[in-house]
Amino acid sequence: MIEQLLQYQNVDAKLREIETEISQSEERKKAVSAQKFLNSVNDNIALLEKRAEELAGKYNESLALYKKLGGEIKEYDDVEELEDSEQLGYVRRKAQELTEQIDNLLNEIEQISREIAVVLKEFTQLKAKTKEAKNQYTEFVPKYNALKASKEEEMKSIKAELAKIEKKIPAEDMELYKAKRKDKIFPILYAVQVFGKKPHCSRCGTEFPMACFDSLKKGSLVECDSCHRLVYYAGKE
């Protein structure tokens, strides 16, 4: 059984090599990155639109208040004509307060205007990036599909060979192997190594209990708790 599993792994390595070549190809990376951007662009637009709406509301409110305060301060234009000193002092203080409020409001309006400019710039940049992503997607998806198609016959042949070998392997062992393969662990099978009569995983060096060694000698597979590979006994100590 171990021999068949090792044979299966050797053939499977050819399949994994092709899969890795495809998954790490520039064609796939470009196509996937463009797709991810295009999938998120609507959310980004929605966030910018919401921010723009909030800023427009704040700007209009501040502008309305600015006009209101501008009207109020005009009421104090003739303050020097007042003869009552107490009343004159009060009016001057109110005029000063309004002036400070107007100055603060002008600063706030300028800040909002700057923020609006930033949002508009982000809209422009997002539009340009969206166009770029669409062009990239249009260019690289066909190239990625062509790459996959070019490997299809070779992969089909390897899978057929794997299917023949699989028939010789117990279902539970094959299921365990495939589970590891699905978790992107590879190579999956490693022979146990013995140092001073103590069994160790030859992949990461983790020491196994002697009870595990007994199971290995009986032909069982043992999963390493550290690297999660499947360890087998090759008949040598």
C-alpha cells in the first residue's frame, strides 16, 4: 500500500507542478488582480458618493450660516453712534463674537472645500484605475484561458494515470491523502527517521511516541502533529 501511495505521489507531483505553473503565472495574477479590483469598485464608488454627499451637506449648512451671520453683523455697523457706554460695550462684544464665529466658519468652509477636492481627485483616480483594470482583465483573461487550455491534455493524461494507481490504494488512505492535498500540503508522504532508536518525522524532525513507531511498523500511516505530513515506515532503522 505504501509503495502504491508513493507511486501516486510521484505522479501527482507532475500534476501539481502544472497546477503551480498555472496558478503562479503572470496571466492568472493579472487576470485575478483586475477581477478583484473590478469586484470592489462599486463599493468604493458608493463610499466616495456617501462622503461627497456628507461634505456637500456640511458645505451648504456652513454657507447658509455664513450668510445668516453676515446679515446679523450688519446690524452693528453703526455701533459708534450709540451714546450709552454700557450698551455700546455690549454691542461691541456681540459684534466681536459674530466676527469670530464668521472667521471660524470661513476656516471650516475652506477645510470642507479641501476635503471635497480630495474626494473629487479620488473619483478621478478611481475612474482611471477602473479603466485600466478593465483593459487588463480584457487582455489577460484570454491569455490565462489559453494557458490552461495548453495544459489540458497533459493534465488529463496524468489524472488518468492517477486514477489507475488509486484503484490499488485503500479508500481510507486515499481519502486521507486527498485531504492533505486539498490543504495544499505537498509532498504529503515522508519516511520515518530513527535517531538513537527514537522515531522522528523526516520532514520537520518532530519525535514520535514509541507507540506510533509500532503502528508505523505494522504499515499504518501516522500524521505528524507539527507539519501534518503523513509518515510511513520504509523498513529501515
